[in-house]
Amino acid sequence: MPRYLQILGLFWSAAIASEMEYRFNFLLATLSSLGNLVGSMFGLFLFYSKGYTFAGWSWSEALIVVGIFTLLQGFSATFLVPNLNRIVRHVQEGTLDFILLKPIRSQFWLSCHTVSPWGLPDIIFGSIIIGYAGRKLGLGLSNYLLGLPPLFCGLVILYSLWFMLGATSIWFVKIYNVTEVLRGLLEAGRYPMVAYPVAYRFFFTFVVPVTFLTTVPTEAILGRVQTTGLIGAALLAIGLFFVSTIFWRFALRFYTSASS
């Protein structure tokens, strides 16, 4: 573990130094993040300004869901997009050969080799929204600590789904449209699950587990999540992570190196 942490530090320091050569991009990323956040809040405002409320969710409570969704967007832009979207390029150009020959696990290299600071505005804005809504609701530090485990599980679930889609590039080289479909489905996490009909809730819980990404962590922060929800999030995160590892090893059996 210390060896991998040392390697991670070298990866990220080099990546940040490279990205900061284009500092104007950070301003553009900040404006883009602010625009997305305003759009999310405006959509929520359209519901609540007319007197309509999501069953059992006040304005401030729904605002926490928006904040967690924004955090997930920042996590994706910082860690997932710059790494996992490159799997396709490595397969196309044959550079995956060099990664497989390195004395570290290929999944670790592909998942953590680089980092992008352009997702930090989403993380900052999301944290501000959560803090603002929590202050309106009178939440304390203990509430936020209760939300950390399911939020971490949500990050693992999101990573696992994205990595498995990236691994399919060994069979289907052009999978950019598939990842965009996943990102589109994850947009459903922008609002509480009660905002959708029963059939959609079933789909976003048992097919594409969007519920565990935003709604369950929010309910944990609010102190009203059921134990089954927390256990389900933990089991799903652990299960999907191990499945992603097994799936990657299985996919490598069908990989034809550039030198063969």
C-alpha cells in the first residue's frame, strides 16, 4: 500500500503540473460548473415556486440532493473522465501493451494515472450548496459524518460502472456513445427519487443504481435513511468493485496486443 500511495503522489503531481500550464481553462471550468449548477437549481425552483413539492422533501432537503449530484460531477470530471475515457485510446493505439508490462496492477494504472483540477469547481460549489442547505435545516457535523459512508459507496459504484464500460472497448472500440448514455442516465440523480414514477424508481434502483448515488447519501445526512438502504449501498459498492476487477481480467483474455 505505501508503494502504491507513493506512485499515486508521483502520478498526480505530474498531472497537475501539466494541467496548470493552461490556467485559463480553470476559469472556463468554473464558469461552466456555475452554469450547470444554476441550471440545476433553476429546474428545482420551477417545481417549488408553483407550490409543488416532492413528497416528503422540502426545498432545502432537495437542495442537498443537488449539492451531492454536483459533487459527483466534480468527482467524475476530476478522476473518471481523464482516466477511464483514455482506455479506448490505449486499445486503439496499442499503448495498452506498455501498461500491462508495468510492475503494477493495470486497473490501478488506468484508473489513477492522471487527475484533472477542472472538476474542483463542481466539488467546491457542491460543498457550498450542501453547507448552505444544511444550515437552513439546522444540521450539525454528525449529520454530515453520517452521510460520508453512503457517499463513498456512491463514488465506488459510479467508478465501477464507468470502468466496466471502459473495459468493453477491448471488444467494441468506439464506446463514447455508451458512456454518454450512462452520463445521461445519471442525470436522474439530480433530484430525489420520489420525483419519478414508480417504474422509473425501480429502474434507477435495481438496473442503474442512481438512487444510491445521491438520494441515499442525502437521506443519511438528514438522519432518515433506513438500515437496509445503507447495507444495500455498501454491498452494491463492494460487489460492483469486485465485479469490475473480475470483468477487467476477463476482458484482457480477449485483448490482442499491438505486437502480436
